[in-house]
Amino acid sequence: MKNTKYTFLLCISLVAALGGLLFGYDWVVIGGAKPFYELYFGIADSPALQGWAMSSALVGCVLGAMLSGKFADAYGRRLLLIIAAILFSLSALGTGLSETFKVFIIWRIIGGVGIGIASTISPLYIAEIAPQQTRGLFVSLNQLTVVIGILAAQIVNMVISNDVPSEYTSIDILNSWNGQSGWRYMFWAELVPAILFFGLMFLIPESPRYLIKRDKYNSAEKTLVKIGGIKYAHNTIKKIKESFIGEDFSGTPVKALLNKKAIRIISLGVVLAVLQQWCGINIIFNYAQEVFVSAGYSINDLFVNIVITGSINLIFTLVAMGTVDKLGRKKLILIGYGALTVIYALLGYFYYVNITGFPLLLLVMLAIAVYAMTMAPITWVILSEIFPNRIRGVAMSISTFALWVASALLVQTFPMLNEFFGESGIFWLYGIICALGFVYILKLLPETKSKSLEEIEQQFLKEE
């Protein structure tokens, strides 16, 4: 689109995508703090409490995702992102100040609510402002900032933990600066982007599609003119208005959600969201300590290897951004599930025959590379595109809710599943899930590249 004002579009997309950065940082920082806070709170010998510490934020994610769609449709996308910024700030401060495990859990849950909101609304907002030709690229910006947040957390964790001698015992670590205070600074570092996110959110406009839904056409037109010019604004407003009066989604929001075709679309979104988590890749991030220690690395090697994986994640997310609007969503996500099936089979075999060290790390990096250029960004792009205008906020919320429930189950059950199946069995289990996901997507997911949100809506409504 020749008249697109890409500088303006990029600026407001990056501000919204700061929610993704905070999501990524908050999601991963706990993995680096894990060796220290577990000793501090005395839970190092309790798999159940270890799992609860890691998954407690996901309780908040579920709550945030569950509420965000309804409130975003009622009060706008921007207000919800401002609330997320406040929650991230409070959680970062409170988690670092925690003196008891109970208080630690409360603040992690509060931060999780922020993650649930940001993970739902940030990609949704970007999808609603981006032109169809480059929507995949701009929505992928959110995943890029997630990855940057992950890498930032990994680097902060490595820098703070860099002075832990390899010969330290658990008691030595507990009594060290890291064991008493260092892990707190890992959480406090999140305050910087959280406060920046809060301030910048007041400088970006509300989503034009939300404004049109609320009959605020003048405000929507101003934003759309800034994005693509007067002709683009008028054409977009016309298409959006037509989508709200379609017979398939007329009536109350509840009735619209219970429409047979709406249920089919939402079901697709829910399955895609669950598959993105149950493919198992987040275990490598959240349980990096176990994965790398079992591969034969010391605690000092651990943080260096984690940063390497974060860098791979960043590089291949950039690859995804360059291909999502060219190759298409369906082709990329099929490549992802197919490749991970093979990689997990090999990982399971390596663990089974006790192959450790660099070969194992190489496979882990390959898995992260595949995930970063396929399922990680593409799932969010698809979820932000496939739902009809009238129910987009709530439908996105339902899918994100399902994603975080799946994630909570994954993280909470991993210590027990890992103990039951062993390292080889757990990767073979995730490989089976990826294979099933490949078949499901091949049969049921249509291609959505280069189509407007309204054209995608009509594509789904026409399918029987």
C-alpha cells in the first residue's frame, strides 16, 4: 500500500509490543532466579512447591486472559494495556521484596494477570491497526519483543549470577549475595520497561476497529488517515461497518459467541493456542537448569548456554518476520510442527543412550530456532486474524485463556512427568503431540496471508 505511513505505524506497534517484552521478561526471569529463591524459601527438595513457584504466575495469566477480552471490548484495547503496565510494575517490585514464599506467590500471580492481559491485547491491537499486506510482519513485532524480553531476562540472570563458583554447595549459595539478594534484582530490573510501557501507552491512539464498533467514526478516521491516507481510511471504515451488520454475527455478544460458525472458529483458535504450549518448547526456557544440568553442564555454563539459546530465539524470530507475509501462515506452522516432531525424537534418543554435552545442546538450539520462526510468532498472528470483528476481543480472550491453562498444566506437571517418564520419555511425549498438531493444522487451518480481517471473516463464514 503506497500511502502507508510506516513510521507512525511502526511507532505505535512498538509501544503496544512493549507488553510482549514484559511478557517475555516476566515469563523467563524466574528460571534464572530459580536456583536461588528455591534455597531461600526452603523448597529445593519439594517438586510440588517448585512446580507451584514456576506455575503460580500462570494462575494470574489465566485470570488476565479470561477478563481481558470482555473488558477490552467494553472499554478499549489501550486501557487494558495501561492496566497491564501497572500490574507488571507492582509485581516486579513486590516479588523482589518478598520475604516469605506465600508473599512471593501472590506477587507472581499479580504479574501473571499482567501477562494474561498483554498476551491477549498486544497482538490484537497491532492486528487491528496494521494493513493486510504487512499485518503478519507487524503482529510478529510483538513476538520479537517477547523474545527480546526473554533474552534480556537471560542476560540479567547471567550477569547477576556470574560470580557463583562452581564448587559452591547449596549452603554456600544460600548464604551468598546471590542467594540472599541477587535473585531480587533479577525481578526488579523489570521495573524499567514496565514504567516506560506505562508512560508511552498514553501517546498512542485507540484501535480504529474498537472505535468503529463504538460508533466513534471521526476518531477512527483520524487514526486510519495517519496510517494509510484518506482513501484507505474511508474504504477500511466501510468494510468494518459492513462486518458488524452481517447476519451471521448479529444480536447480542453472547448470541454471537454461541453461533455455530463462531464456535467452529473459536475451537480452531483454542486448539492452536493449546498446541503452541503443549509442543513443549517452553520447558527448555522455564526448566533450563534441569535441561542443561542433565546435559552435563555446570551452573556457570548453564547461564551462558541459556543466553546462547535466547540469541538463537531472537535471530530466527527475525527470520519469521521476513517470511510470514511471503510464505504464509499455514506453511510456516506446518514446517514447525513437522520439524519439532523429528527433533524431539532425536532428543529423546540422545537422553536414552546418554549422549550429553554439545550434541544435545545443538539439538536444543535447533528446536528453539524452529519454534522461533514458526509456532511462536505464527500462532499469535493467526489468533489475531481469524476471529470476526464483533467477537474478536472475547474470542481472542478465550483462546489466550486456553493457552495459559495449557501452559499452567505443562509447567506444573513437568517435574512429575519428568520423574515418571525420564528425560527421553518426556521429549518423545512432546514429539507425539507435535505430530498430532501437524495433522490437525494440515486438515483444518486455511491460509490467511494478504487478506483483510474482514475478508478472513467472510472466508470462515462461507466455509461449511
